[in-house]
Amino acid sequence: MRQIVLDTETTGLEPAQGHRIIEIGCVELVNRRLTNNRYHQYINPEREIDEGAVEVHGITSEFLADKPRFVEVAEDFVNFIRGAELIIHNAPFDVGFINHELRRLEAGSQPVDDFCRVIDTLVMARQLHPGQKNNLDALCKRYSIDNSSRELHGALLDAEILAEVYLAMTGGQVTLSLEGRGASEATGRPETRRPLAADRPPLKILHASEDELRAHQARLDTIDGASDGQCLWRRLEP
């Protein structure tokens, strides 16, 4: 399962008013694991940036003057995200801007939600934490995720932080040793396990109680609701 956590920065708030994308940041998750595959691009918007937007992300027109235009990077960007599940916080904002840019390329250009499934983590957070603040900073605090380097908004940094938030909201990231064995606290190296005796008695099988089975199903229901029906354990059930 390939997922792309995506964020953008823009010249303003409304593409209908001619505002443009100036930065795209993406990080890749494969089977809920962060990879080293990412996409990051600053873009010359060919227009001025609103002062209020500069106060949010700190990106100026002077900095973007020598950066490529969207038309020059569109193919690489679309190829990077095509077919993936996009994870976006407040997805209508970013998807609206991306589709606006794609429409500018040619009439009838395919919108991004036609070739990518989109998950909005803001909707997920509001379902999990109704009546509470659910912006990225609030979620970092709630899930104990370090965002101390986030003095200003930045597409790649925010995508990296959102990836951690998404994994925390949907059950965390499981780390497995490649050797399939534990590590010694003293040496940090994998422990050597003694082979089991050939004449050992059979292991006792403990079956879950009815209460434990109900609690398990309730937990799966919670994960399923938070992930928009993407609970992997539920898919494995007979």
C-alpha cells in the first residue's frame, strides 16, 4: 500500500482569485513505513505573494524568482503521486490548488482526485477529537510529536510531521527487527536464543475470552472509523 503525505504552500487563500502554489512537499509511506522517497519543489508563481501568506511560510517573491514554473515540474509531480493514496490535512485546500494548477496546463486536464484517493486527516481528527483544536500543532501536542523546528509553515517539513501524526492517529508504526529476534540492552546486538529441547511438552494454547473478543472487535471498530475503513486487521478476518 503506497501512500503520499502531501502539503503545499501558496501565494494566498483562494485559487479563484488567481493565487498559485509556491511549494510542494511529499513524503512516501509504503505499508505504513516511511521510505526515503520524497518530492520537494519550490515554484515560481508568476505573481506576487500576499503579505499575510509570507508571514505564515516566510517564502518571498525574490526567493522564488529563479525557481521553475508549475508547467515545468507538473509531469514529475503527477508521476510521483499517481495511483497513491494521498494523506492531506485540510485536503480541500491543497487539492483545490493542485487541480487549479492542472487546469491551467490544458483544457479538460484530469483532476488529482481522479487518479489518487484522498484521505483528509483534519476530518479524521475531528471525528476522533470532537470539539477540540485539530490543527497540526495541536495534534503534535496531543500525540507527543516533536514539532519544535516548525517556526514557520513549510510544505516538506509539514508533510514529514503530518506523516507522524497520521501514523499515531491510526495505530502507530510497527518496527520489526530484520533478524526476527530481540536485542541485548548491554550490547545492542541481537540475542542468541538457545534451541528448544526436542522432547519439550506441547505448548498450552490459551483462547481469548468472550470479553476479550468483544474488546478486540471494539478496538478494530475504532481503528476502522479513524482510517475510513482501512483497518488492515479487519481485512485479514475470515
